[in-house]
Amino acid sequence: MSINIAIYGPSGAGKSTISRAAAEALGYMYVDTGALYRAIGLHVLRSGAAASEGETVAGLLEGLAVDLKFVGGEQRVLLNGEDVSETIRTPEASMAASQVSAHGAVRAFLFELQRRIAAENDCIMDGRDIGTVVLPQAQIKIFLTAADEDRAMRRYQELLEKGADVRYEDVLADLRQRDHNDSTRALAPLKPAEDSILIDTTGFPLVKSIKKITDTIREELQHAGI
């Protein structure tokens, strides 16, 4: 049986960066499920449709191909065969991802892909509902969070490094809106599972956050005899 570790929590908590580093340190595959929702969000944006309109978005899924491939251990996201790994990281794609993730058709569309990857690989999988919906049977579940100001600053600095023309105030406002969307949606709202480990990285530099999560995973694996 494969070993699955779920790392989930709100936007900007550092899930992707920390999970990727932890997976590399532990020798596991890293799977960023949020990238799949971003890919669908990008597809909807390109179509000119409203990401909030469930029926419209559901119609856009017909014939759509979203997949992951791993090149040199790095995850790449494919949208109808196009590598969109960089394009999906814009603020617009982030907000669209938050909106489309509220639709049952989108979640069902991606559910089997995520489950299949987890069943076939020892992996660290991150996302917003990984520990509660996609992999409720994961051996280890970590709910990763931080103060919204910290999360917004991390995202702001990340966007600046990529050359984006953004203001911190706008990034913070977008993040708070996404938090609201994710925690209040009727379908699979963002919340920690009862058996998850809560880790708050407010004020932590990245290297400390990575060490905290990696050490926690090692301890839990050892405790479980895995």
C-alpha cells in the first residue's frame, strides 16, 4: 500500500513550496493539486466565461484534458497538452481557481486523477481539501496555516520575483476573499480534519517552516512504524 501524506490549508500558507521541499528530503513524489484547479481556472478565463457560473464551467469541462507529468522530479501541469505550469501562477488564475473549485462538476472531474496518483505512488499531496475529501485515509495529515498578513506577504514577494506588477494591499485583499470563498463554500469547505496536525508558521522563515514540517512527518512515520 502506498504512503500518502496530506498537507492542506489556506491560500498562501506555503503548502506548495514546503511540500515540494519535504517530498525531496523524504524521497516521496510531490503532487500539487491546487495546480489542477488553477489549470481549469485558466481554461475558463481563456474562454471568457465567468468562473462563478457552475453550469457554464461544467460545460467547458467536456473534452478538456488536464494532467500532471514529472520531469526530472519536477511537476509540470498540462492543459490540453500545453504546459501551463508558469501561466497558472497569476493572481487572476488564483482567483479563478478559487471560484471553479466550488463547483461539484470540477471537483468530480479532478477527483479520480488525484486518487489514482495517490494510489500508485508514495507521495506528499497538497491542496485545500486533501485531508478531508480526497485522501481522508492518508497516514499523515498536516493542516498548514499562518496569519493572513504573513501569507499575503509571501505571495506578494513571490509575484514580485516573477516580475508581476502588483501591490501588497491588492494581494492581501485577494487572499482574504479567497479565504472567504474557500471556507464558506457549500461543497468541501476548507477545514482541518479531526485527526490532522495543526502547524502555524506565522513569523517563520521558509527554512524553519520546511524543517518543522519535515521533522513532523519523520516523527509521525516513525511513531506509526512506517
